[in-house]
Amino acid sequence: MAVNEPLPGTSDLWEPEVSDWLLLENKAREVFPRYGYSELRTPIFERTEVFVRNLGSETDVVQKEMYTFQDRGGRSLTLRPEGTAGVMRAIANRGLDQGEEARVFYFGPMFRGERPAAGRRRQFHQVGVEAVGADSPWMDAECIAMLTHFIEELGIRGGKVMLNTRGLPEDRDAVSAALKEYFLPHVGGLCEDCQRRLDSNVWRMLDCKNPACHEVALEAPKILDLLCDTSRDFFARVCQGLRDLGVDFELAPRLVRGLDYYVHTVFEITHSGLGAQDALAGGGRYRISLPGDKRTLEGIGFAAGMERLLLARESLGLKTEAGAQTDTYLISLGENAILAGLKLAGELRTKKLGGRVKADFSARSMKAQMRTANREGASVVLIQGDDEIAKGVVTCRNMKTSEQATVSLAELAAWLTKHA
């Protein structure tokens, strides 16, 4: 691999792709505040224990995928593999009074050492929300509805809401025992990961993507049938809230999500435009405790992979096409004209005239500079040479109509207002 190529699982972003990314960010800033959420930005690395303690030491993320390193002081630090743990650390650090809620949204890069695939990178990006301090099933329903609202605002149609519950922590021993009893006779035909998970994290065996494991999991006991009345009642209210909000959903009895901090509601939105790995976004209710803090924080949240959102948009023909790089292109003919062009470009920008203004300082021929103006999609070209400078005028060309005029500097603003 050439040294100037990006590392596997990473990429450089150029226009027009950047416009697609800005669309996602701007829609997040438009939709989420309507529900009372404000933007939060956290560091891209944290103390490793922030993630290990809350994601679970037996999860694939912690065991296989985290980018962990030591700083000069010997502390173990990790590039964030997901957003929730860092957000909760920030909220705990700021403080949350009894009965108070914190509703935040975020977006930015995350890092996992996964095998690169379509929509799955080692440096990937997520947009997510967290509503901390609310333990109501109605909050879960509103959070899922907000996610569907955001996705629809992006023009993405055809997504499916998949819904399940993990119940309360006190349900887990009974559920784990029932699942282990079911999977034990089949373990010889399962993948290496699932053979390990039988003792370490049996819940993850329900959503293994290996075909043989998936077939066995189809007949596994349903989590909902094994839960206590309190857990079932909470889930029933979430379902009722979604129905009242007009959100269609499907029950997904084998959906568990991959992280240990989840309780009660877990959900995903899938989309056929993503292929076999069809998860567009996902999340759930969680309880998180932080190192050195006796409190347990509860919340509901989700994260959507921004690369995957863009793939879904592209599958629907919504990808942004390349546009013009420049609106007004200044051609300077001769060394004397270059300084005049520099000054004129600055004045246009200060007066907010001509849109995206670019001055050519190359001293190339008129023909060569016009080729560049065409290539960059300029709608207007302004030409100055020694004659124009001496007379205090500018030759103005409308590149769409080929109309050309010579105007004084005093008249230039009016001409640009009409043509640029």
C-alpha cells in the first residue's frame, strides 16, 4: 500500500461527499432540538475502564475491536468505539440532580478494529442521542419515534423498526440458564465464537450471523416469555406508546444488541438498501455506572452509522451530485493585473457579492485560465488586464449565456447581482 493512501478502513472525504455529510449533521441539528435535545461534544479517547466497565468485558467490542494504548503516564486509554459511555461520563462529571434529565445528541468519529466492509469501517462515524435520568417507557417510545422522524427527514423510506426487550438485571440469570440449556446440545455444530459465548455471553448466541448458528437460534426460547411481570409490563407500554405515535414495528425475539449495559427496550432500524448487514441504526435503554462513582445512571438512546445512512440514501438515488466549485472566477492578465485581482476578490467577499469567489494568480494565458473556470463550473468570469486597469473597468462574462460586457468598478455590484 502506498504511503499516501489512507489506511484500510479509513477514507478521505472530498466534495461532493462532504455535502452529504453536512446534510446528516444539519438534519440532526434541525430535528433533535425539537424534542428538547442539545448538542454535546466529547473527547475521541477516554480511560479504557470507561468502556470496559460498561460495554462488558466479554463483548466482542472490548475483546477484539478496541484501539487501546498507553500514554506517557502509563494510563490505559482507548479511542472511543461507541458514543454512549463517553456521554454518560460527561454527564456524571457535570452532575445530574435527583429527578433531573439530560437530553443530548452528538456525532463524530468512532474507532473499531473490525474487518472493513460496505458501510463498516475502522474509523466510522455515528450520530446518536441519549436521554438520561428518565426511566419511563413512554420516553422509550418517543425516542424511537424521534429516530424514525430523523431518518424520514433524510429522505430514507422503507426502513423497518425491529423491537425486543432484555428485561431487568434480575431476569438475567433465569434467561441465561434457559438459553444455555437450549444451546448446549447444539454446541458442537456452532461457530467458534458461539462455543465461547455459551459460558461467557450466551445472549449473543441469539443474533449470531453464522448461518448454522442462526438456524439453531430460530427455535431458542423467546426472552419475553422468560421475563418477570414488571419487565413484560414495561415492554407492553413501550409497544402501546409506539402504536399511539403511529410508528410501525415488528417484534424481533432474537434481537439483544451487543453491549451489556442494556435493560428493557432494545431496537434496530433495518433497511434493504444495505444488503446482508442491514442495520441502519440501533439502541435501547441502559444502566451505566462509572469508575469512582457510586451512582447508576439510566437512560435511553440510539446511534446511527453515518456511512450506513449515506448508503441507504444512495440506494434510493439520493446521493449528492458534484456541483460547481466556484461561482465567480477572476482572470488576471499580466503581473500588474494579479495584484488588482487579489484586491477585487477581497472586496467582493467583504461585500458578499459573487458567491464563491476565486482569483487566479497563475499568470497563465487567457485560454488556460478560461479552461480552469469552465472546469470549476464558474457562472461568471471577471477579466482584468492592463487596459481594464487603466480605464477602471472589468470585462464581465456570463458563462451560461456567453453574454459579455465591460462595466466600471462602480457598476460591477449591480452586474453581479443580476448575473452571478
